[in-house]
Amino acid sequence: MLAKVWKKVCILILIIACLFNIVSKLVGRISFNKEIVNSARYMLEQEKYKKDEENIIK
């Protein structure tokens, strides 16, 4: 009887942990829009850096 109670308690803890994990991933996820803007900004900075480097070499 005690084993059945512990089994139910453990399953409940497991379910709560899984739900907490899923919710924390959904809340902490960066939006797709922000990701695209950050990627474009990074690419522009890299392109500018390459052009500056080419000008220094010439």
C-alpha cells in the first residue's frame, strides 16, 4: 500500500516537473521577429567589418 502511494507521489512530481520545464521554455523563448532583426544586424556589421578591412589592406 505504501508503495502505491509513493508511486503516485513520484508520478505527480514528474508531471509537475515536465510542465514547469515546458512553460519555462515557452516563456523564455525569444520571438522570431527579434531573432531575424538580430541576425540581420549581425550580418550588416560583418559586411561593414569586411569592407573596412579591405580598405585598410588597399
